[in-house]
Amino acid sequence: MSENTEDAQAPAKARAPRAKKADATAAGTSAAATATAAATAAAAQVGAGGTLKVHHLRPAPGAKTAKTRVGRGEASKGKTAGRGTKGSKARYQVPESFEGGQMPLHMRLPKLRGFKNPFRTEYQVVNLDKLSALYPAGGSVTVEDLVAKGAVRKGQPVKVLGTGEVTVALTIAVDAYSASAKDKIVAAGGSVEQD
């Protein structure tokens, strides 16, 4: 009798994996059916024309999920809102300069001594070689002329520096000159005027 019972139980055990396999096959079939249904729906949206357009496209089901708004009730990570309890990281905001307790960068760097004048005059620079190229026959040079020729921008003071050589007489009226530029201009037969 016990042998018959074991024989009866053996086929049941053997059938169990088949049942699992059948379930997996059914699940695969249902997924395929869902995909087919989605494709059919998309085809129906395309319409009689048969052209797929951008507005026919839809994200796959489950691909787009809403953002969790934390701290708005127990269902949305309420109370501590995923930050844990107490401590600096649980507070409203950790300062950007906070480095976890180590010596911060602004205290590690040496102090920069000295003074930088916030009211200094920033000049646009024009060298003598540039003036020689712009005025090969010599003549009068003003800030307006330089702006018209594209050498400087308008609205900013101009300073002439002594890089290069000048061989023609130039009468220059700008805001400032270097000492070497003055000497070279005068030596070439030109003159300088403070604008």
C-alpha cells in the first residue's frame, strides 16, 4: 500500500515543474499580447493614411513615473523625509562652504596682502607698430579715428605704448602715452597731445 502511495505521489512531483513552466509561458504570452495590443492601438492612431507621426508616439506603460514629493504625509516619506534623524544633514540646508569639519579652503590659503585700487583707470592699448600700419602716410590720430578703423572700442580711454617703430610724423591726441612712445613719436617728427 505504501509503495502505491509513493507511486501516486511521484507523478504529482513530476508534474509540478510543468505547472511552473506553463505559468511562465502564460505570462510570456500575456506580455506579448499586451505588446501586440499596444502596437495595434498605435496603428489605429496612425489612421488610414498609414504614416506614423510624432504625436502618435506614447511612452511605454510604466516608463514614466511621477516624482515623489517627500514630507507630504506618511505615504511620501513623511516626517524625516528620507534624511534620517537630527544632525547637520537633516536640517534645512548645509552651507556650500562646509567641508565636513575639516579646515575650510578659505582658511587654508594664505592671506593676500596689499591693495588693489577699485577706481583705477583701465586703458585700451595701441602700440606704435599698429599706428604705423594704420597711418602709413602719417597724419592726425584721434580716438574717434581709431574707433572708426576698428583699433579700439568707443567709450574707453586709450593709451599709446612704445612697442615697434614709427617712421612717419604723427600728431596723436589720445588719453595717455608711455615715456618710450612719446620719445619715438617726437623723434620721428610727430607730436603728442593729451586728450
